[in-house]
Amino acid sequence: MSYKPGDGKAFFDKHMEYIGAKDMAGMVRDTYTSDATLYNAFPFLELPPPNVITGTEALIDAFTKYLDYQGEIGVERLYNFLDSEEVISFQAVITSSKTGRWAVADTWLMKGEQIYKHFGVAHQL
């Protein structure tokens, strides 16, 4: 999956396809740089939040645990979408089959055609 400015929504949609297919390894390898870092507050990892997770294998592990925690994820509403050469940012309401509804906000800093910094926040509704 490659990213070009103006294709941010397609890039987002591809991410959701990976999540729907439970292919976190493919998502990370295809859309994140090998030295990418995720800044988040996942409450279910071994370390207490806030979390700073760097590198392909660590990201695959964290996102796999995230899906195990959430189950099936659907986007109920996507808004405040920003797409530029350097940033894709959005807010959304998602529904999880295991934990219910969440308000999420993510910012992906892009290096070329991949994410190299991912900032995410969420709270359960």
C-alpha cells in the first residue's frame, strides 16, 4: 500500500481492511516504517500507560493485543479528517464487539509513503 497526499482516506480504508482481516503483521509491514513509533495509552499491555512502542515486531505485538482486547472493530463515524503530505489525522467513533463504543483520535506523521510516528488517544463512551 503506498500513500500519496490526497489519498489519506484510501490509506485509512486500507488500514481498516487489515484490521478487519486481523492482519496486523501485514498492516505494520506495509504501512509503517521499520523504525516507526506508536504513542498510546493501551490499558492491556504489560507496561502501564502511556506506551511508547517502537519497531516492526513490537508494533505487530501491540496491535495484535489490541485486537484481542477489542474483538471486531467497526467505524461508526469518521470526522475531522486531515490529509496532507506530512500528516493524516482523524477522529472517529468506533464500535468494538468486546468493549462497546469508543471515541478515538489518531495522528499519523508520514515519512514518504509510510507512518513513522503514530499518536493515538481514546476513551470509552
